[in-house]
Amino acid sequence: MRADSRPRLALVPGEPAGIGPELAVRLAQQPTAGNLVAFADPDTLQSAAAALSLPLRLVDPEQDSAPGVLPLHAVRQAVPSRFGQTDPANAASTIACLRAAAEACLGGHLGGMVTGPIHKAAINAGGIEYSGTTELLAGWAGCEVVMMLATPELRVALATTHLPLAEVPAAITRRSLETTLRILHRDLGERFGIAAPRIIVLGLNPHAGEDGLLGREEIETLAPVLESLRAEGFQLEGPLPADTAFLPHRLQRADAVLAMYHDQGLPVLKYSGFERAVNITLGLPYPRVAVDHGTALDLAGRGIALPDSLVAAEALCARLAARQRTA
């Protein structure tokens, strides 16, 4: 038995030319709720530490993390990274970091995964089809997942994720919506300890379709699914117009909001608490929590990127992993 009782977590900094490595270095300077193991190129982490003038000692992945000490599962890049300049040659190693971390979690060696931002264009330019880490992890685990972003005050899950807006209506079917709501309901209960989750479901169209005048998806797809799940005991409110669903009196009686597409719900959440928000993948066999921001290439190496979201992601992932371990 390990002397350190903290849940062991994978830490994947993400795009090596972005702010992810330096945020990981900042996180490694402080006491953490999880026992971290980084999956990254050691030279990239040391370069980030040098740019920030912070101490960093990389040790064997079986050792325990401590302030200034970071266990490392080394994944070498094809070429050295330069702050703010992505290189498609490093796409494979960026994905390899995620793959190695996912395998460690799926194999039960680690209790959860914390991830920094990844640059979609750089991965695709490297010849790897990539729409997002959420989708990638779901494929490796062979399960259906739901993306949910959260601040201490608000949780917003998504019925669709990284899709062009024109493809969203066809992607929302009765089956997909029911699956999403079941995953959201289950994980709010099992992972977050909410005994009877209350979920607000947004409509797809303006004014939630206005009785079919502005679209029939609410009548033909959303409402029948909600009625069926209510009959099973789900507490669901909606479909509601998105422009009034986030009013305080509604949110006070909800544990989460389900938005139909990415930019329907996330601008509200990020406006209300950008630096404190995290991205959670529901439905995986293990907890995965990510930052809520991008690679910020223009800030990389300058020492001004704030680590708040990564700090919040690590703290939440540790809590979820500890809860799962106890359960």
C-alpha cells in the first residue's frame, strides 16, 4: 500500500507550444489534492519551468508528487517546441500523451485524468483526425459520453459538442437526447452525490420553437423524451427558451442545465466564471476534468497565463476520484 493516500491522477499538459506546460509547472509548485503523474516531454516541462524561473524536479512516475517535484511518464516529442508556435510534427506525441494517460486510467493504475488545452488545428495538420479530447477519450473507452462545464455556481452539459451549427438539428435525435440525459442524471448522482438531480433542458430553437412556429424539434423530439423520462422519476424542466432559462430564480432550483449545442450554453457559464470553470467528461469509467480555455499561443512563455482553471480542474478531479475509490 502506498504511504501517500491521495488519489493518483494523470496530468496531461496538452499542446506543447501553448500555455499548458507552464500551467502544469505552476500547478506542480503547490500542494495538490491528487498525487500527480505528468504525461509529457521532459524538455518541454523544463523549458516552461525555466521561462517562469520556477524550480521543477522530474522524478520516476512511481514516486509521489510534492511542491516542486513532479513524477513523469516521459513521451518524447518529434521536435523541440517553441513558445507560441505549433508544429504538426508534434501532433503524434501530443495524442500519445493522452493515450498513455487514458490507458493508465482504464487499467486502474491511475484514478483520474486532468488535461490542459490542445490545439485542434495543429493535431489535424499533423495528419490525425481530431475534433476534441472528449470524443477521443470516449472512443478509446468504448462508451458514450457527455461534455459538462462547471463553475462552483453553475453546471452546463451539452447535447452536442464540436459540430458546425448547421449539423446540430440532425444530430439531436430522441435516442441521443435520452442517452445524454441518462448519463447526466447518473453522473450527477454517482459522481457528484446529488440524490435527485434537477435538470433544466433548453430548447433548440428561439423561444423553444414557440409552439412550432419557429421549429418543431421541441414538439417532435425534445418533449416526448422529457415526458418519457419524467415517468421514470427524472426531475426535468423544459424544453425552455435559452434566453430566459439562466435567470437566477430558475437556476436556484436546478443542479444542471442541458444545452443543445456548444455556444448556446457555454457563453453564459464562461461569462459567469471563466477562470474558475472546468470541463468534465461524464460517462467515462474514470473522472476526467480539463481546463475551460484554449492554448493561448500568444501568452505562452510570458509567465502571465493564470493557472486558476487547471488548479480547479485538479482539485475537482481529485474529489471525484476519491469518491469513486470509496464507492
